[in-house]
Amino acid sequence: MHQLTLTQIARGLADKAFSAEELTRTLLGRIAEHDAQLNSFITVTEDQALEQARRADQRRAAGETGVLLGAPIAHKDLFCTRGVLTTCGSKILHNFVSPYDATVVAKLAEAGAVSLGKLNMDEFAMGSANESSHYGSVKNPWDRTRVPGGSSGGSAAAVAARLIPAATGTDTGGSIRQPAALTGLTGIKPTYGRVSRWGMIAYASSLDQGGPLARTAEDCALMLGAMAGFDPKDSTSVDQPVDDYLATLNKPLTGLRIGLPKEYFGEGLDGAIAEKVLAVVEELKKLGATIKDISLPNMQHAIPAYYVIAPAEASSNLSRFDGVRFGYRCENPADLTDLYKRSRAEGFGDEVKRRIMVGTYALSAGYYDAYYLKAQRIRRLIKNDFVEAFTEVDLILGPTTPNLAWKLGEKNADPVSAYLEDIYTITANLAGIPGLSMPAGFVDGLPVGVQLLAPYFQEARLLNVAHQYQQVTDWHTRAPAGF
Ligand code: GLN
């Protein structure tokens, strides 16, 4: 049962091949058996899951037919879940039980999805390897000596290991697409504003966006359909109808114009990954696409701009964690200043502190113009590059990551080398456009991902192209040995 995709599960539930409760018990059993090797869950909500599953079975017996009714999922631990521990991977929230559900959590629950628990992640979503979590690093199911990517590393590992068919994630600079690539999954970061951020613990508010990780594009379409939509509680949420992502999956690709940015295939890209990416291009040509070489001339400035803007926003967002209102508080504070200082010093990990310091520095009076303002100007240039490119092509294609999943601990001493892994993903967040990563093969037994980028609100197009590719290839069906 655990090998079924979300779409197959929907069919099985509709045909009464199994009940939501049976399925939930099976997957809870798999988590109990396998997760010790992966560390993908921070909290397993067994009782609540069984209760939700029974309710889904009752709703179905009463005549409801929703596709996600009874579908097992889990949430990245930065989505607030009422009555359930919500840690954001941090010691500072080690005891935080949210009083409310994030909009995404509420929407999926309404659709009948059953949440099995909360997934491990980099602390405050800062990282590309899931090694900055207070709850320990997550292992890649394809090779447990390697990282699963980050920051949604728990989501990726749990789905890749068939503990759950789909999970929520968030993507500020690549945290859905990069772990999807390193674990052989399909993941989509929607257009900024497409999915509500309400109840999603903020890292960098102008870049953060929630989305699904699953095995197939079809499953991502199912999940995104339920997650997306206008939310008056999020002032950056966009009031625009949600496309029917399932309805356009089978659109033929004839005449689709795909752009290959020359900057994506230059220095720094692993040659074996480049080959896999070009093989995808050949498949898409057979499906009717035409290819054009394009340029995104400001891409080289994306990492420095992102690593000013994201820490700047983080330094402001994370000021609310002060030991007073919620979360960790130091023992025996001498006075209020001591309480602030020690609660934060003891509650935050090294990477989070590094970013708070960088961000505070970039926003400080003497340096604001030189760093923050300049980074914002670069951001606009990057956006303009995409707007320009999309006058010539419908879609942009390239690698999701420059390298394969690296060894646990390999980049710990050199944070900048980990920052460089985001080179292909962060531009989409800076511009606000949607991006998808899908499996494109294996190198040395490790998954490789291809990234597709589209104009604003064209998630349906991304899912359509990925689905068509997945009709003629089987990379997305491969499971890691032992799972
Ligand atoms: N790796 C990037 C960072 O550390 C992106 C993380 C994310 O998308 N949340 O900021």
C-alpha cells in the first residue's frame, strides 16, 4: 500500500479497496519501523491521524467524494498546527504548541487529508542540507551517509522513503525544489502570493512560499489545488481564481517554446548532471517542444543579493522570539536584558545567529544603502531578466542543483559552499515566479532533478509539462533500496 501515489490512493479509497484508517495504520507502522534511520519526523501525531482517518471514512460513507478525502500527508514543522508541537526545527520553539492552524493546514484538513505528523527541517528553514535542525540531521534514503537537501529535508526524505505519499514544504530560496531534486521527487514552488503564508512561521516574508512535495506531477497538482487560493488573512495572498491543475495535465506540448539559459550550463555545474538535463530536453523535443538559447544576464548577482535580503528579513522576523511570549526561556534571568540575551543565545543555533547578525548589519544605518538597497535593485534586475525572457519562451529549463547530494557534514565548515548550491533556485524566489523540480535520472545511484520555471501564475503549465514528461519516463517511479 505504501508504494501507491496519492492519485492511486484516491482511486483505492474511492473503490473501497482499503479504508483511510487501514492506510493510516499501515503508514504509521512504516514510520515506526523506518524513521529511526532517517529522522524525517519531529512529531508523529498517531492518535490525531487515526481520528482524522476515521472521520474521512465516515465522510466517504456519507457520500462525499473529494480526491484528498482520507489521503495521508504530513506537514513541514513550520506550519502551525492547532494543539500540536510546532518547532520550526529550533530549540527556541521546542515547547511551542500552536493555538491555531495555518491556512494550508486547515485547507488540507477540510479536503479530508489525514496528517500523520510534523516533519524535520533546517532551523527556521535556513539551510540546504537539513543539518541545522535542533532535532538532528535528516538522512537521504538513497544513501544515508548523504544529505536529503533542505530546508524541507524531512518532507523530502519521508516521501522518498514511502513513509507518506506527499508532504507540504516551503521554499524561500529553493527549499522545496532542491530537496525534491536530491531525493528523486517532484516539488513545486508556486508564484509568490498563490499559497497563503498565514500560520507559516516566517523566514523571509517577501520570498517564502508554501507548496507540495510528492512523487509525481499529478500528485503535486492534487495537493496544490487544495493548498492554493486567496486568503484575506495574508495581505500578500493574491485574489485570483485557482486553475484546475488536473484538467490541463494532458495538454499536448506541441509548439511549447522552452528556453535554455546559457548561465545555467556554465561553470560550476557537474557534467554528469548537465547530461541528464540535456536528455530531458531531447524527450521534450520529441513531445513537440522547440528549444531556444536564452540569457539571464544578472543571474551571477542572485546569491549575494539573496544572502542580503533573506537575512535582513529574517533578522526582523526573528526578533519576536525573545523568551517572553512563547518558546524557550533561559533559567534564572538576572534582569530583562539578560532574559532576552540568554534566551536567544541559548535558543537559536549557529546558522540562525549568523543570519541574524548578517541581516542586522545589512539593515543598520550606515550600511543600508550599500547592502540592502543595492540587493533590492539587483532583485529588480533579476525579475526583469525573467520578464524579458518570457517574451520569447513559454518555459525555462535547467538543472535544479549544480551537484548531487553531498555527504553529511561535508559543508559544515564552509557555509558559503552550501549557499552556492542555491544558484539555480533562488532567482525564482527573488522574481516571485513559479518553479518545479522533477526527477531526471540518476548519477552514481543518486537522483538528479531538472527545474522548470514559468511566468507568474502558470503553475498549470509547469505541472502539465512535468506530467507529460512523466508519461514517457519512469524516473519518478524508482524507490530507494530498502524502502
Ligand atoms: N538554502 C536557502 C537558505 O538557506 C534556501 C532555504 C529555503 O528556501 N528556505 O536560505
